[in-house]
Amino acid sequence: MAPTTDRLLPAPPAGPGGGTGPQAAGDSFLDLALRQRAHHRFDPQAPVPDADVMAMLTVATHAPSALNTQPWQFVVVRSAEVRRAFGAATRERWRASTGAAREKSLVPGSVFSELDDGNGGGGLETAPVVIIVCFDTAKIEPAHGASSIYPAVQNLLLAAAALGYGSCLTTGLVDGSGALVRELLELPDRLELMAAVFVGRPARTLGAPRRHPAETCTYREVFGAPW
Amino acid sequence: MAPTTDRLLPAPPAGPGGGTGPQAAGDSFLDLALRQRAHHRFDPQAPVPDADVMAMLTVATHAPSALNTQPWQFVVVRSAEVRRAFGAATRERWRASTGAAREKSLVPGSVFSELDDGNGGGGLETAPVVIIVCFDTAKIEPAHGASSIYPAVQNLLLAAAALGYGSCLTTGLVDGSGALVRELLELPDRLELMAAVFVGRPARTLGAPRRHPAETCTYREVFGAPW
């Protein structure tokens, strides 16, 4: 039986609908998607009940996957010790990768001033929940893993926002071998690590995300032909 | 200036809200996400106006990307000739990949009987629009491409559904070198091909997607500890 929205909404959302703070669960998708934004600081005292986590993961599993193989596997981490270790490791990777990106001039400096500033400052460990997302190589060819996992991750981020939570998709923890995560979470070799998603009530309300107009990255029929 | 929903909704959606057919734009995200499903046959006569394409792409560009680099590039194809070539190539890849997956027993046979049957039968070329999704390697390290592109693709699929369209995410056209797509679309070498998304009004209303309960693929603190 398909899950119903009723089952997915154990408690009404707590706050107003502005910015990227808590939103009414009945908000339209278009409103929600245009406001969704990465959060890097959370209220460590505000609970994220199991029922809400399961609602987010149920929405995640309704994303498409290659041949409907549903290869996702989730490990939900609440342990303060493990979250601290994740926060420290993410901070380290963040500094290394932003430094590298700046050196190569792949990213203009203005981008960093627009980011919520918790990432560099260790705000991610304030998230009461971290969801580690993997795929099972027994269920899908590794080449098709990413296209079957990140749509589910986006559903997870949107569902978190719909339920009034902030979230942050990170890949720094799982880049390379992800040895720390593998060890702490006792992951078998057949699981491929894809993402760590931090979830909690936002520490502050953020403005709308900044994006270039879609027309500037869209072409008609052939590359280079302006929209 | 952030786009507003008003700007994104040039015309009211045409139909009722059941199944995965046209949905009211005001439907909640949770309702929408639980009904969203791949379509493989479309109504070739039903138009997909530019304004709707741009609405979908605007939502796509509001997904997160590594360091907010927004590395996506979209080529929107309406040419009947190119769409026929894509349909034929996708059909060929589909047959090869489902055959291979069956041989390796990665996918139970029952999965195929639940799929909308247009893919094997050539239904994808009935989609009036194909959106080719790439990322620009001048903007992002290739290793971070997938996690910055497929969330945008999922936003695109959801936005299509919110506007009453069906859609299908495929990677068969872009697997390997994607030589056919590169040639027809005159793509420069620096673009990495990630997906082809077929969009049109659904030829028929599909039931809700079938998924395993999220509890069956979720663990607590460490892999193997049941939710």
C-alpha cells in the first residue's frame, strides 16, 4: 500500500512559512523548491522525532532509480560522539576543498560570502541527526549509482524543508574511501558511500537562495544557441 | 531577484489531481513526491510551451550544488529528427541494459512487469521535449558533478509533475561517451553529459509508484541495526 500524507505527518509543523524556516506542510512544491536552501547551523535542543525522519526517508524512496532497483541504504546517526567526529571531519574537508577551489579559481570569492557561515565554523555538529546515504552494489551497477541516489537525496532535502527542518547535503565525509564513516558505521564493503545529510531545526531563517537565471544556462537545440 | 511562483505559472494546470496525471500547482510537496513516477509514453500532440520548460528549469536551478557553483547546462531539444534518433538510441540501450541486468540477476523479473511499458516499445520519442543535462567542468571538479546535477534533475522531474507533465530520467543516451548526443547537440569537450529527461503530457494516468517501505532500508547508528 502506498503511504499517505496523513501517515507522513505525525505532527503539524511548528512555525511560520517565511524564508527557509518551518513551512506549512501544505505549501506548494514550487514555493518550497524555490526557497529550499542549505543550512549549516541548527538548534541542537530542538528534537527531530523518528516519525519525521521516517517521513523524510519515505519521500526519499519515492525518487526514481535505474530499473526501479531502489538501491538506497540509510544509516541514521544520533550519537553525539559520532556526530562530533563527522562535524570535525567535514570541517577539515571543507577547508581543504574550498582552499583548492579558490586556488584553481573555479569558484569566485563572492560565493563564499553568500554561504551560510556555519560550515567553516563547525555548525554542522549542531544537527541532531545525520543521515548517511549509500547504495548497495548488489542491487545496481556502480555506474548507475549516482543517478539513482542523488534524486532520492534531493527528495529528502525537500521533505525536510516541508516538515520545517533545515538540512545540508555534504559529500566531503564520503569522498575517497570514507574510511572514518565506514569504520564508525560498520559498513560492509558492498555499500558505496554517497552523501551525508545533516538535519535539524534551523538556527536562523535564511533568505531565498541566489541563483543565476535559468535562461543563462539553457540552449535551444544545440549548445550555444541562446534560449 | 528570486523568481516568484506567479512568474513560474504562466497558465493554470489543465486537469484533475489523481494518479500521476496533471496536478494542481498548489498541491503539497509531500503529495506530489509520493505520486511522482517515470512516464514512458506521452501525448505527442499536447504542447509543452517554452514558459513551462523555463519554469521547470528555474526550479531545477534551485537545487543545491557544491559551493553553489551551479554547474548545470541544459540543451532543450524539440527537433523531431533529433528526438527520433534519441528514442531509437535509448531503446537500444534499454534492451541491452535490461538484458544484462537480468542475466546478472541484479533485478527481479517482477520489476519489469511493473514498469510503464513505453520504454521498450519506443514511446519516449512521443515526448515533445527532451532536455539534455550536462555540467561544465570549468565550474566544478568532475568528482563533484553527480552530486551537483542529479538533485537539480529531481527538481526538474518534480516541477514537471507539478505543472501536469510526465517525465522520464534516462542515462542510457549519455552512458559512455554519449557520442551521438555530443555530435547532434554540438557539445564542447568541457561539458560532461549526465542525463536526458523526456517531458510531455502523459499518454495515460499511472498509479502510485511501488516502493519497499523505507524502514526496510534504514538502520540505526550502525549498519544492520534495525530501524
